[in-house]
Amino acid sequence: MFESNFHTNINKGQVKNIIFDLGGVILNIDYSILIKAFSNLGIQNFEEHYSKAKQESFFDQYEKGQISSQDFRDIIKKSCAKETSDSEIDFAWNAMLLDLPSERLNLLKQVKNTHRTFLLSNTNDIHIQFFNSYIQTKFGINDLENYFEKVYLSYQVNLRKPEISIFELVLNENKLIAEETLFIDDSPQHIEAAKKLGIQTYWLDVKTESILDIFI
């Protein structure tokens, strides 16, 4: 199942459980499109406020379910150069979410047959509603629940990566042994957090590879 290009620190024979990230790993995303979309609403240098590496506190709060979608929209509106509707905010916010190649869903089905699999995503209600609508239209499925043993979404569990506690939640709830668990993510800071618990990790460099390159 595992391809030979796994990082040398991965003991592939020991891996019984796999935790997948969503955005950047399963779903293609593009932060540059997001930045352009908010620029069109009059917010310049949006990347200084929100990026893969860091973000302002209210983004964290939204991803942890501490503020509502309406609260989030209202905060964004304060930075817009013109009067902006909720739908315009949603359109710009969802602009970063691209496509999900069908080959990746097929891969998830195959991996679930040989390993215990889990989804762990930093996300929010607006993105998930958009994503679920997209996969309903494209694949005729309501969500990704059937592709994993369990799905963990940050805004539902009130925790987010790279907090150690969200990894502990997944391990403890499912009685997983860290050393037998592989975490795949495209954000280095999330990888480093998982390593602290002894979880095996694979940092996916989305510029040069896709998740299909990890498996055969």
C-alpha cells in the first residue's frame, strides 16, 4: 500500500492508523485566489491577516466555533472599502476552495480497507457548507463521513491544529497508539505539533506532490 518514497523516519510497517488533513491534502486549495477575492472587496494585503502559516485571532476563534458565521462576516465587513453583503463575503471566503479529484476519493476508500482512517481539519461552517454542496453536486454524496472511521472538524470540537489537545482528542477517543499512527498534513507547524506526541508524520509538499504520490 505504501510507496517507497515515504520519508525515512516513517516506519510504514508499523502504521495502523492514518489521520488525513482536508484542505491541501484531499481538497485542492489556493490562498492566492482568496487574497485576490478579498482585494476585490477593498481589503489589501489580506495575506498579512490570514495565511497557511499564521492568522489573526478572530480567524482562530471562527475555526474553533467560538464566534458565529455572522460574527465572522461582520468583522470582515469592517475592513471592506465598500458596503459588502454576506453573500459577497462568503463568495470571497470560499474562493480558496478548488476541486477534489475523484482519484483521491477512490484512494480514501482503498486505504480505509487496510487502515483505521480519520479526518482532522481546521475549518469552519461557511467552508464546510460550500464543500458539502460541491461534493453533493459532483459526486452525489452529502459529506465525507463514510470515507473515514471518524471526522474531526475544528469548529465542531472547539480545538484546532497545531494545538496538542486536538491530536490528543483523536488519539484518546479512538484508543490509538501514537507510534502506530500516521498524520498527513501540508502545514509544517501542524506536523511539528503531532511529532511532539510521537505520531509519525508526513508533510505533503503540495507544490511538488499530491496525496496519490504517497500510496500505490
